[in-house]
Amino acid sequence: MSRPPRSPAAPRRPAHGGEGQVRIIGGRWRNTRLQVPSLDGLRPTSDRVRETLFNWLMPKLPGARVLDLFAGSGALGLEAVSRGAASALLVERDPALAAALRGVVGRLDAGAQVQVVAGDALRWLESAAPMQVDIVFMDPPFAAGLWAQVFERLSRHLAADAWLYVEAPAGAAPSPPAGWSLHREGGTRDVGYALYRRAAATLHGDLNATPAA
């Protein structure tokens, strides 16, 4: 019996934690699933990359104030609080995503620690009161090319010893302004990622870290 012709394969999204959902991989909310709707530009950070990032950040997380710009699924900001950060502010422009994030925060009973702002990240950086955050996650939609604009607006929200995590297309990492030092970096086939620290930032026992793939 003949088989019907196969339909053309749908375009594949980059492998970033699986189609439809990602999970928090460590801490008190470990294995909590976060939904990822199919939206242009939404590209959650993969489990493997997040595990690497939070291994780098672990000495800095306890008590940290976190800012997750372009929050999307919320995986970075929520993972940080799950692993010991004191608070996280998640900024997300898409109203449906912001509403979903508020739902997750309610489900986790995390309202005292996690705040969701529905709005454009650049406008928020310009208008919000200075926060003095310790860790910033910066993973914008790649096609929008927003890295330089975020760098211009970020400094007034940072503690003197702040840390900055940046994702960008593989081979096209943006350069932060003067005053930042590269702490660690790595990459996958599709994505390059790097952790920077301001001049006053240190990690115990890791003052002279070298880049790691």
C-alpha cells in the first residue's frame, strides 16, 4: 500500500530547552516547568547554558538583586531566585508573556521576591527609579540588535560591583562599554554568551578567571 506524500518539515527552532517549555534546573523550584509560546524572537536560554552560567555565578547569588531584561519565559530571573537571589525584576514587553510570568510567580508563591513589569525594556531603563542591582541578564531578541542601546541606559541601575550576563548570535558578541571586564564566556552552534563584571566585582577564590568555552 502506498503512503501519502510527506508534508514539508516545519522550520526548526534553535535547541534552547525544547519546544514549548523549559524548566528551572536548580534550587528550591527545581524542575518547575515554564511554558514557552511560539513567538518570533522568543529563544529561551538552554538548560546547559543556564547550568554553566549559574555555576559561574553561584558565589554571587545569595542575597543578590537581579534584573532580567527581555525576560521571555522568565527562566533566568526565576532560576536566580530559586538558587538564592534575594529578588528579581522581570521586564517583558509582550502582554501575554508578562501575564504568564505573573501566573508563574503566583503559582510559586514568589510575589514577595519576584516582580513582573509589562513594558519595553529600553523605556523602562530610561524612566524607572535607579535600582542598584547586583546581576543583570541581557538576552534581547537577536534580530532587534538592542545591545548597544541597553548598555547606554543601564549604568544608573547598577551596583558598583555588578555583574552582567549577555547572549548574542554566535560569533557576533557585543562589546560592553569601558569599565567592564570579561569574566567567562562560552558558546553553542547558535549562541555566544558571556559574563562580565564591573571593576569592583570579585568572586572569592576566582579573582583571575580565564574565559571558558
